[in-house]
Amino acid sequence: KMSVPDYMQCAEDHQTLLVVVQPIGIVPEESFFRIYKRISAVSQVNVRDSQRVLYIRYRHHYPPENNEWGDFQTHRKVVGLITITECSSAKEWPQTFEKFHLQKEMYGSTLYDSRLFVFGLQGEIAEQPRTDVAFYPSYDECGTVEKRIEDFIESLFIVLESKRLDRATDKSGDKIPLLCVPFEKKDFVGLDTDSRHYKKRCQGRMRKHVGDLCLQAGMLQDSLVHYHMAVELLRSVNDFLWLGAALEGLCSASVIYHYPGGTGGKVGPRRAQGGSLSAEAGNRHRPGAQEVLIDPGALTSNGINADTSAEIGRAKNCLSPEDIIEKYKEAISYYGKYKNAGVIELEACVKAVRVLAIQKRSMEASEFLQNAVYINLRQLSEEEKIQRYSILSELYERIGFHRKSAFFKRIAAMQCAAPSIPEPGWRACYKLLLETLPGYSLSLDPQDFSKGTHRGWAAVQMRLLHELVYASRRMGNPALCVRHLSFLLQTMLDFLSDQEKKDVTQSLESYTAKCPGTMEVITLPDGLKLPPVPFTKLPIVKSVKLLNLPTSLRPHKMKSLLGQNVSTKSPFIYSPIIAHSRGEERNKKIDFQWVQGDVCEVQLMVYNPMPFELRVENMSLLTTGVEFESLPAALSLPAESGLYPVTLVGVPQTTGQITVNGYHTSVFGVFSDCLLDNLPGVKTSGCTVEVIPALPRVQISTSLPRSAHTLQPSSGDEISTNVSVQLYNGETQQLIIKLENIGTEPLEKLEVTAKTVNTKEKLYGDFLSWNLEDTLCQFPLKPGKIATFIVNIKVKLDFSCQENLLQDLSDDGISVSGLPLSSPFRQVVKPRVETKPLNPQESSKVGDFSHVKVRE
């Protein structure tokens, strides 16, 4: 019984000669495969003085029991043996040569020829000319290896041709031997060898065998003829196993003709066949893949091949592409009658699938594959199971069944870690699991899940991610566990049940206790890069809004209240420059400013999707443009909370434009940098703001009490505080104003002005007067220092010739309003001694006001 299937078999392998290349003694693996690669490169050889091409199939391991099926299908027969050995001294040579003979005996019954390549031996022995042994000083000095292989292949051809001629010659009177597969030999003991039935069986099997030899010898037309004769003979005696083989041979020869490029998907084109299918093309020769030799009889007047199907029509024995598949089905049905032919049946299914893949008949190919899945073989080892499922996966991938391909590859991955294996291959398991991801529409890049609707089966994807986590843990790589669990939580959050959310987060916290999750890219040994997984859904951010500074801290463009030109060179005057930038950036620009050194705020509206309280250990802003000190905040969001406002703060350390790009979080031990560009659902009114240089800050207090009423509404560009005092006509009083520098910049200028509003009566003399000389002596006012200046309030009104005077004296006094007096705000001051003269034409009344303004 053939025990080891070759899942890489394809129809064109039927025309190849099998050569085994093996080491003898101790040969370094790297050196062996270095020579093996050079040997196997000689896979197509033009036979000297012939129009035929020989195709060689090399193997470095081949089970001897499979060799016993060489009569059934000759491409399974080891006809050539090449051995590689190291020999450093003449003393070792006899023993080395003896090992070579022992190796030949293993395949002795089928070998046509053999070669021994000896490396390292020099001297008298190496100089003796031999045909079966080649001596080389080292692995680097062996330039004639390829030439030796070509000569070796020609010797194989000579033996092959002699056997073909010997078997094909009709020797009347001679008994044709009965070719058998190993398990049949006991069944034919005692049969009548003179019966007509027996002779037909012998003739049919021999015809099939000769067809194999013709195919290997490059005689495609002859092989088709023999296969057809074999089919008729074997069908008449119901020899189903060999009938299946004859039909498969017919399919293989037809496939070789129709698809000269091969069906195995191997690298590099195959050479076209030298054997002709018509009498007109008898002298055609295609020595190379790049050469095109055209049948002269098939040319039209303009030199173009009119109809390639005409040549196929002449070859009555060649199957059409549709017939090839039908004959494969018939052959496989015959193989299925014999449990010992399971490997033959399986390989035939694989060959048919490769042909159907080229014909783009995916559904029919899947039927063959489904049949291959259920073919019972002997108890396979775990390694053989892995190989079987991997090949099935590749074949399903070839016919476009991506999910089915992923299914079998996942089974192969699980097989790598089967309980029966003493040392489970978790690395191989992990690698195979990664290869299944595309079949399940799964990518390990979280950005692929933020671009639209979810693709694929979420339940299967979650199962696969759990398996990746488990394999990572068994590999001893906690960083991979954290990365895959983070990906699972981030991308599959909408599909997790409440209990699953709790379980995943608990597992994640247990892993991150040993290995915190980072934003670094993880590079696997095979070069695959796993991108970081930011937790943009823990919590979910719905909007981002940059907040203006409090009213008392907002910067304003300084205006001269006294009509004097303020120098534009002053470092404390800010004039924004219109940015000629892209439209997108202008749209993001915000119309207010932040100030260097002042605490700035950004408000986020967040949502907790988890069924339990979500603790964000560290949440802070991510910015670019200027140096920015982000002050972290810790959050505790209720379970499945609605929109919850969170204010993140920071201090810009330098000036320029600052852009809020996102935010940083630490959740369940995973550190995330969440960029706003990756959050398409986030609403924002702009993310770029101008940071201007630090400005002075002054706090003003007065000796007068605050007014209970607002006497004049604020314009919005200033800070106002109202104070009140009641005076009788002719009475005077001092208003003491204290200026305290509570900022970090010195106060260099003081500017004071008075303004009288709503006057109906005449006002004699200065209503408000002051002298700033003593005050200006304290300037520049350094941070932390206090300066004072005194305002004299003197009331002198003319009440003569007035009617309804009592109604006008509603408050029986005079109110004085000053602004600002207590709230902290930025101050630009300029020394001024003279007061602005009041308009003598203005009328006044008891309720006149004067404003003390300190402005930027």
C-alpha cells in the first residue's frame, strides 16, 4: 500500500523522470541544499541528436514503498540516484564507496543509473577517471556540477529509450508479463495464465505501461495512442484499477498538450513538448520556452496561425479540455473501488483541481477537493496532517474559495499544537493562523475597521483572535497577547456581549500587569509588522472643542485711549498675521488666541460603551506646533454613560501655532495615542490656535465699595467693575486705587483717562483729578509689587434755574463707576500726568459718571 501522498503532484509530472538526491554520512545541511539547488535547476534537458526534451523531477526524500508502485505509473519510479558525501582522506574512501552501494540497493530494482559526488577528497583517487563518481575539492570549487547532471540525464534517457523499445516491440509467441501493484500479487496466485481474459489483462496493462514510457521519453503522440489502446483492452476485462491509470495517463498527456505552461503553478515556464500530435508537425522542435516553432501546414497566407483547434482536431487521440475532466472523474471513481489506492485517488483529485483552476471552473474544482477531503488513508502522523490541510488550503485559495482556504489552514494550525505532539509547534501554529486572516476578511490594522461597515463573520473573527492570543501566550510572548487582545477589544467591541467584555478586559489587565501595551510597532520574525492599536472606543469621543481663555485672561489688541500712536515695536502688542495657507488649515484656524504660560483648556464630550465603570488612568492632549506641557487627568466614567464632558488642560511653553491632534489615554494598562484624523465621527470647530507671547497681569482694588447696580454694560472687550460713592455738592473725597502685578512680566506703562457721560448740568472745575508722578516712580512694576495712585473726586454743580430738580436727585448723591477694580486681567500702562480736559459745553446732572479705564 502506498502510504505517503505527494500533494504537489500535477498532471505534467507524468512525463518526468524521478531522481532522488540524498546525502551519505555527515554532510552539513546548508552545504547539501546548496548543491541540491544547483542540481535541481537542471530540470529540462534536450536530448542530443533528438527532437525530444526530458523533464526531471528531483526529490531529496522519497519513501521506498512508493517506489514499488513504479510499474503502475512510471513517474513514481526512482530511476536516478545522486548521492552527496564528504571525504577528507583516502582511508575513508572505501567505506564511503560502500555506503554509496548500500544506498543504491534501496532503489536497486528500478534505478537506471546513479552518481556519487564527493567533496573534499584530493589526490590519486580523485584523479582516476570514473563515470559514476565526481570528485570536487570543496563546495565552492565545483563548476562542472551542472554539466555532470546533464550527462547523467542523457544516460537515463538511453536506458529509458531501450526499455520503451523493448516493451513496445510486439514479439509474437512471447508471453507478456502481468504488471501488478504490490497489493495485487497475492490475488493472482493460481490464475490460469493461458486464458484469453488473463492475456487481455496483460496486454492492457503493458500498453498502459508503454504509454507511460513514451510520455517520459517525450513522445506525446505515441503515448496517446498506447493509452487509448490500453483503455479499450482494460475496459473489456473490467480491470478497473489499471483502467483508471490508463484514463489518468490519457488525461495527463492531453493536459500537457493543452497547457504547455504547466498546471502546478511552479516558477518559470515549462518548455513546450517536442513530441508532435500530427504528421505535419513531425519535425517540429521546441528547445526553449522562449522559442516558438509553428507547424508550416497550419499557417495562412499572412503567416498567422488561423485556428489552433485544427491541429487538435487532427489529433483524434487527444482529449478536449472538457473531456479531460470527465475522464478524471471516471478514473477517480475506479480508484475509489480499492481502499489500498487511496493515495492514487487523492493525488488524481489534486491534479484535476489544478487543471480546473486554469480552466476557471471553481465549482467543479471544489467538488474534487471535497472528495479529496473524505478519502481515507492510513493513520497519518501529525506532520502529514499539517501538510495535507495546508495543501488543501492552497488549492482552495487557487480556485478563489478564500474562506474555505482559511478554514483548512486554521485546521492545519490547530494540528501543529495537537495534544498528541510531545513538543507542540506553537510558532508554526501562530504563523499558520496569521495566514488565515485574509480568508476571514480580517486585518491586524485597526484603521481598516474604521473606514466603514464591518466585513466578514464577527463570531469567527473573534474566535480566531482568541486563538492568536492563546498561541502567543504559549509562545511566551506577552507583548503579542496584549496586542491581539487590544485589537479584539477595539475592533469587535460592538459584537461582544456584556460578559465577554468583562472577560476580555480582565484578561487584558492580567497581561498588561506584566507587559503594558504600548504604541510601538511589533515586528515578527518573518518580517510581518503589527501596527499599534489605540483605544479610540474606550472611551468614545464625540466632539472636541478648544475653549477660549477666561474673560479676565483673554488677550486683546491694545488701543491708545488717549489718541497717541502706540509703537508697533512693543513686545506686548499682538497683531495677528493673516495666514496664506491651505483652505483646510484656514478652516481649522480658531479666531481667539491662547497665551504662553497660561493654562489652556480643551473640552471633550465622551461616552463609555462598557457595561461597567470605565477608569481612564491617564488622559492628556496630543499637540504639535509649539512646546506644550499637557497636564494629565484621571477619569471615572459611569457604565454606559451618556455624553460626559471632560476638560483636558495644558500650558503652552512657546509661541506660534498649536494644533490639537488627539489625545493620550491609559486604559486597562494599554497606552494609546488617539489621533483625531482617525476618528471620522468626531465633531470639532477647529483644532489650530495661535499662541501669543506672555503678557503682564494686574489686579486692581479700590478703597470704595462695590456698586450694587451695573451702571454701564460691558462692551465685551473690557472687564468692568462698578463702585459707588455718595457726595454732596462741594464735597471732595479721595479714591485710592491699588495696582498689584500678579503676573510674571513687569508693568511698564500706565494710561488713565476719564469720561463723563449722560450730563445735563454744568460742571465747574475738574470733577476727577489725579497726579501720576508718585505712581510712575514705582514703574516698571515688577511681579509681586503693588503701586497706588490717588484720584480726587470734587463735586461742584450749578443748580440755578432748574425745574423738577427733586426728581433729578433721585439718588441724592453722585455715583462714580470705575473699571476694572477687583478682577485680575492683563494690564498695559503708560505714564501720564495731565488729565484730558472735559467739554465745557456738556451739561451735567447729579447722576454723572466717570470711568477709570485701564486697557491693553
